[in-house]
Amino acid sequence: MPELPEVETVVRTLNQLVTDKHITNVSVHLPRIIQRPDDPAVFAALLQGQTIRGIERRGKFLRFLLDDLVLVSHLRMEGRYGLYRKDEPVEKHTHVVFHFDDGTELRYRDVRQFGTMHLFAPGEEFVQPPLHKLGLEPLDPAFTFEAFRKAIGGRTTKIKPLLLNQEVIVGIGNIYADEALFAAGLHPEREACSLTKPELLRLHEAIVTTLQEAVDAGGSSIKSYVNGQGEMGMFQQQLNAYGRKDQPCPRCGGAILKTVLGGRGTHFCPSCQKLKRIPGRPAGPRNAASAGRRPRGNAAPSGSPTQGE
């Protein structure tokens, strides 16, 4: 699923492609993608004659700002937008087409068919599902350390599932949760309430740095992700933990492990991300393999005690 860096990249590229384009018609080929209004014909009629004034992001959602409407779109697993000439062949799994008066079309394609679209009056989208309960924006100036600590401090939830909770912090999915925890040197099963202030400071910095670096790299193309211009991201080449099961840790050389936490595959280094010992619980395995990559983050080096761990 596209996460904050991928959606932000899509927003930036689409802004270059479709801002100020005038919608003459909308074709809906898969009605269930249209969640609001519940009648796709009404959805299409409301959009006819609207001009796209800009596109913004909220969490993993795109917000198309129109003349007097806001279209909220979620890509889910594999949704993608692309701008085409109207005479170009329409690819399979193209479910919604926005026709413009200049002969171009913005096409929404979704192999998995999980994407959604909601139409609102301006401002209404923030007090209605699906945006009404979203949490902190991690790349916003308001995402200060104090705001972060207040949002997660004292919770008994394990830190990885908490980072995935979009009502707490938006935009972080499986990829960047694993990467931020690796950069901060924190085990994904640590309870949030057990984290010390220095650990929270490390994690706050790791979240911001990891996401910003991923945005700068155009996101991660792990499977099918491409931006609005059909270009792949490059951050997958910089991943330290996610998707690297049994490969050497860039920090200590031990093997990256994969487990399942909260139903999600989770990658971590058991040496650099130690779990606070619980009596009777065995320590994680280690591996002496070596690696030459320099990891991101400022976690304590392997073998050094980390406060609170």
C-alpha cells in the first residue's frame, strides 16, 4: 500500500499534470469505488464542469481541490493515477476516467479494486469519514516532540502497531514503521509506555528523517507503485530492515529477522533492536554475517547499552 512518501510524490506529480484542467465528463466503470455519494451517476454529474485547482495530501489520502467540491481519494493497495490523451488505449483495470476539455484524461487504475473516492463540500471532508479521525501529520511543523510524546506516551500498545494507527500518526505503514524503528534502535514489540525520553527523541527524529528521505527519493517501489508520471521511486534501494529477512544488518552484520506482529510482517535486527528482557523469555538469535552499508539513524552501536533497553 502506498504510504506517506508515495502519496506525497503522487500529489506533487499530479499537481504538475492536472492543475487548472477543466472536467467535462466522468466515466465510472466500477461503481463500488465511489463511496460518496452512493450513486456513481450523481458523482459524475457533480464533477461535470469543475476545474481542478490543486491537489493536497492528508495522511495516505489525496484531496483534489475543485471549484466548490473536494474529492478525497485513497489508493489502497495498488491504485494509481495517470494522465493520457483520449486517443491512447485504455489499460485493463481502469475504473474511473476524468475527461478534460483539452482532450486529455486522468485515469484511475486499480488492479486490486480496493481504492475509494468520496466527494464533499469544502471543509466537510474533515468532519466526515474517512478523514475525520486522522492523527498527527509527521512532516508538518506541528509534529513537535511534545506533540509526538503526548500522542503515544503512556500507551501500553506495542510501538510498531501504534505507529501504524492512523488515528495517532498518519501516513506510516509497514515499510516506514520498520525503517523508523530500525533507525531509532527500538524493538517493534516494545510497549510505548516503556520508552524513555531519549528513546522517544530518537524515534521522533527517525520518523521525520526516514519519511523526508523517502519523499526526496520519490518513495519506495516495492511492488507496483509508480508516481503520477509513471516513474518508480528509489527509496527501496536504501531500506535497512524492511524486506531484508535473513540479510545482514547494515549496522552490526547480524541477520535481519522477520516476524508477524499485529498481523503484519515485521523486520528488525535482534541485536541492534533489543527487546527489554522478560524473565523466562529467550533472547533473539544472532548472526555473524557482515555488511558494508551505512545505516540511517543514531541508535547506539551494537554491543553498547541503550537507555531503557
